[in-house]
Amino acid sequence: MAMELPGSHRATGLVDVLDRVLDKGLVIAGDIKVSLAEVELLTIRIRLLVCSLDKAQEIGLDWWRYDRDLSPGAAKAALAEHEDLRAEIRLLTKRVEALTAAHAPKRAGGRRRR
């Protein structure tokens, strides 16, 4: 006869529940509203999704891949993109200055006579 440890049935149940939640996902939604004299002062919306990383990627919620604070690769890519944009802005600025200078009215050395 196998001896069962106290609480082992509960632990197995918890593992099953966690496995199911992570596999299927769990969404909790709620709103907190603060009012004073029937005037709404503050609304906080809380949305919580609990699921596995695989499930999150499957449903398109893989924001952590592109968050520069969570993904060092994303930070480097964002920095490179910013540098590319800065270089393009410098090039466009030079082109605008050249076009402006080319079309600016040329002034003669003195005043016009009437």
C-alpha cells in the first residue's frame, strides 16, 4: 500500500489547474472608478491575461520581443533604425537648403534706381 503525503492531492490539483490555465489562458478584466459627489474623478481599467509564452505568441501578444527594456536585441534594432532616420533627415535637410539657395532671388550689389 502506497503512503500518500498530506497535501500531495492538493498539489497535484494545483499543477493540473496551472497546466490548464497556461495552456488555454485566463483573462481577468475589471474597472475601478473613483467618484466624489457623483463626479467621476478617476477610472482605471485593469486587464490581466495569464497564459504560456507559446499561447501568447500564438494569439499575437508577443510585445515583450519588441520592448527595448525587455529585449536587448530590440533595443539595438531600434537604435540602428533611429540612426538611419537621423541620417535621412540630415540628407533631406541638405537637399531643402540647396533647393532654397538655388531659388532664392539674387540681389545686386546696390539699391535699385527708380
